[in-house]
Amino acid sequence: MAAVKPNTKTEEAKLAIPIPLVVGAVIVFLGLGAWGFLGYWERTHPPAPAVLTPEAKQYVRNLQLSDVEIKATESYMKQKVVEITGKITNNGPRPINVVEINCVFHDAYGQVVLRERVAIVGRRTGTLAPGDKKTFRLAFDTIPESWNQGMPDLVIAQIVFV
């Protein structure tokens, strides 16, 4: 009795995974890996804050902060909230889209306990045209207890022109 030899080409074809399916799976796997890595990178390496350009440094003298006041209140959640209110005036010839300031809080020894960058002119308030004056209100609820209760330093950190 002669042994029947199976057709190996047919059996191999039935067991093999189609190449396009393998390539597609590898592409999806690599894409998910890249997406995950980029998300991780953004969380662990935030972008550096923009600095004043030479043009903006020259223009700072045209911006005036006035009527700046500070007060502390207690929120409904029994949390201390410090509010800084004031006005900014554009005495220069150019309209401005964004003005950001660094609010630097100190302790009794002059050491920095909190530095927070906030916008006082931006999308919510609209542009600051030449000669315009706008009011601003900044609320802080995360100031450390070691804060000296004094007015923080308000330093213009960024200007974006129209």
C-alpha cells in the first residue's frame, strides 16, 4: 500500500497569515506606541513659557499698571482666596492681543513661595488698543501659608502684538 503524500503547498497556504494583515497590525501597533509616547512626552516636558522679544521689551514702558489692590476673602468652601485687581493702560501706538504677567509671592524673609504666570489681556478680554484701559482681576487659591501677606511683584512676562 502506497502512502499518500499530502499536498504541502496547499496546507502551507491554509496555515499562513495574509501578509497585508500582518503589515496592518504592525502599523497599528507602531502608531499606538508613538501616540502613547507623545502623550507621555507632553505631560513630562511642558513647553517653556514664551519670553519677551526685544520688540516687546522696548514696548513695556508704554504699558502702565494702575489702581492695583489686593484683598483676601473666604470662599463658600471655607478656602482663602486672594484677589488682585487693577487696570492696565496701553500708552503706546500698537494694539496688543496678549499681556501676561508673573505674579511673584514672597515669604517674610523675601524668598519666593509662589510664582504664577497669568494673562491680564487675552482672548477673554479682547485686544488692548492704543490709549485703551482695561480692568483685570486675578484670583489665587493656592498661595502657601508662609506668604508674607504683601503685594506680590507683578512683572510683565509676555506681550503679543496684533
